Amino acid sequence: MADRSESPKHTRVEPVRILAHRGLAGDGDENCLSAFRAAREAGVAWIETDVNATADGVALTIHDPDLSRVAGVDGVVGEMTAAEISGVRLVHGERIPTVEEALAAVPDAYFNIDVKDEGSVGALPQAIEASGAAGRVLVTSFSESRRRRVLRKLPRGVASSAGYGGIAAFKLVSACIPLRACSAVWTVISRVIRPWVAEFGAMQVPETQRVGPLTVRVVTPRFLAAAHRCGLRVDVWTIDDPRDMMRLAQLGVDGIVTNRADVAQATLGPGAAD
């Protein structure tokens, strides 16, 4: 007889979390105060943003290391001072905010912050602590090294999601270990890799990932079941089609990162944004 504990079926307990990707910009500027405010005014509690640091150590909410795409001008963020960048306008006229300004602009929102550069390893913790916002941020980075070093500078218990290393390790466990044993095995493995992979409570992943010529499906019923058995959230990026939002919600994902947070909330129902 089959062991029912191996079933990857999911029963949802909480609504899907909506994370507004770089705010809710529409046709306007991303990662700016108006986009962050628009997301919150739409009822979305979580805002996803990125951070790069200036030459003088100020954390800014900007995705790219340079200004060409978002502002149409030359300039590398890490080679300019905060004063110099304060005079730059994005393509639709908005300013590039500091992390402290963003946290102050929407004080009842949570921020999912992606650490993009080395300068932010020192600058981001300073901004979070100066804002008293350690309880309403989640720190992430594709770089496990940057994520680990940022967390070391913040109070213990600050929320975090895995980088590439942690996701790869968990994907291997979920694929190779029986579901009934995943939690025990992951507890051991996460301790073994702790010097390189800081503790995390979530994984933020694409639904599929290109690996050379292959397309690998990351988000599967088994992956989700294993994550939930280990007490880990799974947020999927970047989902803008309402049909995909509904399909992933039914599959059992915990969160959806989207450029259309307004559409996500309308699709997934009241309470989904919190």
C-alpha cells in the first residue's frame, strides 16, 4: 500500500501573499516613492524592491548598477555620491529614493529587499536600523555571501529568503529524499551548510529556469510539499497574467511577485495581499 505521507497534495491555510515588484509602477517609474505608495494604496502589504549603494555608502532603491535604463543618462550608482544622484530624475520625472525614504513613505508596508551590490552589505543594515524597520523587512539576494553578511549586521530573526545556494540545496533534498523524511534531513543539511548559507524562511524562485539548453521546472507539487513540510514559504516571480496567478495559487504557492499587484489582488481575492 502506498504511504499517504508521500502525497504532494496541498491544502491552503493562508491566502497567497502578493509582492508588488518594484512597487506598482504601471507605465511610470519603478522603485520610486509614487510606485511604493500606489502599491500600498491598492491594498498590497508587501513591496519588493532592490538596493544598490552610492560611493558614500547610502542605500538606494534601484535595480540596476547604472542609470542608463531607468534615467536615460550615464552614471554608475556605486561611483556617484548620494548628493549627485539626488539631482537625477528617472525617465518619468521621479527621484531615486533612499531606502530610509522608502521605509518612511509607506510605514505600514513590508519591504522585500534584494541586495544587488557589495556596497549595500554595509549600507542596507544601516538604513534598516536607522529606520527602526527590522521587523518589516525581508532580506534576499542571489548572492549567498551578500545575504549572509547583511544578516550578520542586523538583529537576529530578521526575515530572509534563500539565494542560489540555498535554493539549489533544498531543490536537491526535495527531489531525492522521501517527503516524510524531508524535514529531518533538511534540518541536518541546513546546519551543515550554515557557514555558507545563512538561515532562511522562504525561497523566491521562477516557475521554470533555463539551465544551458534545458528548461527545468522549479515549482512542482513535490517541491512545494517538501518546502511546506520544512516550514518554508515559496514565492514565485514574476507573474503578471491572472490565469497564471490563479493556477499557481491552486498549485499551492505562498506568494506571487508581480508587476501587476492590482490585478493580482483582484484575481486572488480580498486578503490575498496581506
